[in-house]
Amino acid sequence: MFADSAGKRDSVLSLGSIAHLQYYFARTGLLDGKGAQLAKDNPPKRGVSDSHLNTRPKIRSDDTSSTTLDNESSTFIGDEDAGQEWDRNNTLPPPTVSTYRHKVQYLPPPPDSAKLRRDLRKALRDAEKAITDVESQNLDGPDRRKRKETTTDVEDTGEPEVPSPLRRTKTAGWYEIQGLHVLDMVTLAIRAAKLYYTAHEDPQRLYSIKSERQIREELLGVLDVLKRMASRNFAGGLKDEELATIRGWLQGVNKLMNDEQALEREESTERNKWQWLEGSWEGRERERERLFLNSFMPQGDLPEWTSPESAASFSTPFLDAVRNGLLLDHLHNNILKKSKRQFGEIKTFHTDTAKPYRCAENLRFWIKAAEIRWELKLKVDVTGVVHGKEAAWPDFDAAILQWSRTAREGLTKEWKESNKAKRSSTFFSSYPAPDAAVQET
């Protein structure tokens, strides 16, 4: 008896089989003349006779002319010329040939957001069609069916009307079939939505449209409706309130995906306007980093960024604007929102920077966050920057330049890898999975 997890593995189930033995012999070298009956005898030690120790059975060849058991006149498989004695006309391979074939399992690439979105939209359309069919099949309604049971419809000819299949009184079995079909379609839609939420590349974008708690509440509400439908065995058919709840959830998921696509288009349009993303900026490094930081400013633009050596007092308008650390904390958090690896956020900082110690703490928060997220060791004299010492400005300027360059390169690399992965997934998704014959080869 195997464990539940071991009983499902092919390697465990094949223990003791012919394929397993062949694989074992091929790995241990027994089929290459390195063991078992094909092994070579060890040279006898001096002064010791090993005739009584050699108990290995001798298997003679098919040579009928050799009838004696003498070692000198008998031919054994272990001899060097034994391989030449194999019948070449035999259709079966010789026993030294391994027939073990390792099956390479095909692992499809992980689905991307575009494929998950297509699957979800298809599942939503199928569920919407199932609900529409239920509503169209129940056009008569319970009140009209009751009137039909009490009255007899008579045409002008005086003959009673023959009821059509859709106007016949629905039985419990019909409602059960109808409810199970809706249950299956909505369950598949819920499964597709769950995969879309959990495997999304940028879940924070979804949560910016609709909070995670609201998404969970809507999913649980639909599941509760399906549970109540199944618990009463779909007696009396599907109620209007239940259909309205399911339809509302389907429309909400569609709206969420439409809003997300609108955000993606806005981000793509905004990204195309960024001049600092590409191009040659040799000799204009500070100008490029200033444009990069302006793209994530809460409001307004930063002053012109010049070298502190060119200023008389080593202090520039740019350094004076960020010396309290508040603007640097905001820029760090806004840059993280555009990244896929959103960790190292500065959650607590001082907004009132009237006192010097608060400015120093804001700068320390920024330095620590840069170390956690971008793995940078920034050397800044925080106290000297806050009190305006001339010796602290060059290091402060170099630290901001290093941090901005690292953040910009990290974001650019993530966007390029994402675009490359989307193109490759779109290319491979157009090809079907290889069949079994290709997998075995």
C-alpha cells in the first residue's frame, strides 16, 4: 500500500515493472558488461586458489557442439566474443539493449493576463446565455400557467388548442435540469474569475478599481445564491431575485475588466509621452532624472537640477526643495505603484516639517526604503543636510542621482520584460500542445 500522494506518481506505480528493471539495469551499468553475469572476474591473489569461491553460474551459448562443462572448451556469455554470437536475423533486440523510454511531459507556459481575460469573458458570455435561455423559456410565468389549468383555450373553430412544449406545465425534473445547467455555467464563470484575480500580473491595478474586500463579498454572495438554489433542489424554478443577483455579478465583472483595459490604455498613452524612457542622454544625466521624477510628482514640477559645484554655496533650488525629505518619500511611494514588486513602501512619515528632527527622520525613512527596495547604500549626512552645511550637499546630490537612476532602470527593465513576455505568450498560444507521439519522442 502506498500513500495517497505516492500512489498517484508514475515513478512509484512502475516499481517492479519491466520498464523499471530495464531502467535500473541501464543506470547501474549491468547491461554494459559491468555487473551480474557479464562482470569480469577479479584476478586471483598470489598463493590463494579461488576455485571454491567462484560460485557464479556459467551460462553457455547456443553452440550445440560444446557439450562439456570444461571452462576451457565452453563458451559463456561473459566472454568478449559473446556479443558477436547474437542472431542478427532475430527481430527482438539483444538483451544488452535497453528498451526504457523516458516520457517527457509537456508543460504549457503559464497563462498571461490576455488569455485569462479571454477565458473569463467567454465564461461570462456562456453564463449570460444560460440565464437568458431560462428567462425566455419561462415567459409564461406561474400566474399564466394557473390560468391555463383552470380554463380551456378554444380557437374559433371550436377545437381545443394543443399545448406547445414550451407552454406545458414544467415538472420538477425540468426545473432541476434547468437549474443544473445554470449552476454549471455560473460555477465555470466563478472559477475563471478566481483564476483571473489570483494570477493577475498587477493586482494593485484591480484593487484601485474595486477593493479586494468588495470583490470577495460579491463572489461569496453569488456562491450563497447558488447554494440556496441547490439546497431546495431547484423547486419551482429559478427565482427572479436569484437571476438578478447572478446577472448583476456578471455585469460587475465585465465592467471591472473594461475599466482595467481603460487604465491600461491610459498608462500606455502616458508612457509614450515620457521622453526620459529612451534616447541618448550623455552629459545630461540630471536633466533626464529630473524628467523622470517629474513623471511621479504629486503636483507641480521640480526646479532645475544643476550640479552643486556650480553654485556658490553648494546649495541649489532643487536640493532646497527636497531637503526636508517629504517630497522624496512621496516620490518613492509613487514610483513603487508603477512597479510589479511593490514592497518597501514608506507608510509613516512627517507631513509637518517645521522642526529639524522631523526632516531628518523623513530623510532616514527614504534612505532605508531605498536600501530595502533598490538595494542601495546611500551615504548622506542627514544632520548636515537639514542644517544646511556645505560639506553635506555634494553627497546628498550624488545620493539622489544614484537613487533616481536605479529606480528608472529598474522600472524600464520590468516594462521591457513584461512586453517581451506578452509577445512570446501570444506567439506560443497560437500553437496547440504537442500530441502524444511527439511527447514520447
